[in-house]
Amino acid sequence: VRFGLETAFADFMSGGLMKPFASPWSEGRTSIIINGLVWMGTATQMRDRIAEKINAGFRCIKLKIGGINFDQELELVKFIRKSFPSDKLEIRLDANGAFTADNALKRLDALFPYDIHSIEQPIRQGQFKEMAGICKQSPIPIALDEELIGTFSNDYKLSLLGEIKPQYIVLKPSLCGGFSDADNWISVAESIGIKWWATSALESNIGLNAIAQWTACHDTKVPQGLGTGALYTNNIVSPLVQSGQSLRYDVSKQWNIPDLNWLQ
């Protein structure tokens, strides 16, 4: 709700032109580099999806793991690295809390030889002591994701990040308290040397547009997780254009918002 209200108010203040956070990106002069998201599935499905992303020109892919046998997932990572060294392709992993405090470090050790950029939320949120131990001992950088969902005070944020000490945080503005709270997360994280990137959470193009514009206003050059709009088959027609790993705002295209008068 806060995310929606902040988007509406920001757009109103900027003239109601679907540009809540104007920047060179929303003027069509720059692009945002995004990662290629590979959803969990069978080993064959994931292998095919990985090949599709690489062939489409992505140089950073994010694999959702934890849905099939770990040994099969490890083989998929080996398959990628055998063909694409780390200077050609960045691999991010997202476990969505699928590991346990007991097996996480063993699995991270097994993944380490394959030059993994980072892994999001290896164990489920709320296990602060266990997550802190994993961050301290993991050979792979850890990114917090679900751990950030909710609306928290800056003191809590500083305490959380200071205790767990992750290398990265992943911000979903629609889930972590809107843009104001996401900005606060960034300020707190950067104050103690923690890096970040943004990601969408299956919003329509209206929400994705707001997140992309907000992201473009920040000084960040790392690939962002803003490719979920491509998953829709009935999305709202918008100027957002995804071409390979680039997300652009095409000013020559118009928004086509459905007529919702029938709801009244």
C-alpha cells in the first residue's frame, strides 16, 4: 500500500505523466542493465532457460535454486561455468531460504569453485544468529532479501545489518516499506559498507516503471533485477522496452491503460 501511494503521489507531483522519478533514463537517454532470471524447474527446463538467457545477450543471470535436488542444481552451475568463465558471465543465486542452518555452509562450499557472485537468502529469514554465522564463514558473498520485508525503524535496520553483516542487500520497494524505506535501507547499508541492488516482485508495468525510474535516480551500475515484467502475457502496454539485458524507456511509445469505468 505504501509503495502504491508513494508512486501515485510522486507521479502527481511530477504532472501525472507516469514519470514519478524523472531522470535521463525516463527521457530515453540511458538504459538499465538487468540480470536474466531463470526460474526453478526440472533440470532440463532450467538448462534450456539458461541457454535462452545467454543467447539473448545476458551477461548476468540469476538462478532460483532450492526447488530440485541440490546435486542437480550443482551440475547446472557446472554446466554454465564450463562454457562461460566468470569474466564473460556473472552468476547470482537465490535460494529463497531453501537451505538449513545445518547444511548451508556445506552447500556454499560446494558452489564456491564456480565463481558465484552472490547468493540471496540461503536460509529462511528470522534466524539472525545463524545467518550472521553463515555470512562470516561463507566463501560466497551473501545477500539479504526476505530478511528486509516489512517496515522497520532505522535503528532496527542498523542493528539487523550490523549483526548479520551481509555483503549485499536486495531491495524490493513494494515489499520493504515503499521507496522511502528502500532509501533508508540504502543509507544504512552504505554507511557500514554494504552494497545493494533493486529487484521487482512481479508488479505490472506500472509498478515496474516506478521501480525502474527510482533505481535510475541512484548511482548504481550493477545489474538490477528488473526483468520480471517479461513474464506476463497480458501486461499493460507501456514505453518499457526490454532488449536483451537492457531495460529502456522508449519515449516514442505511449501508455495504454485499460478503461476501468466498468468497476464503478
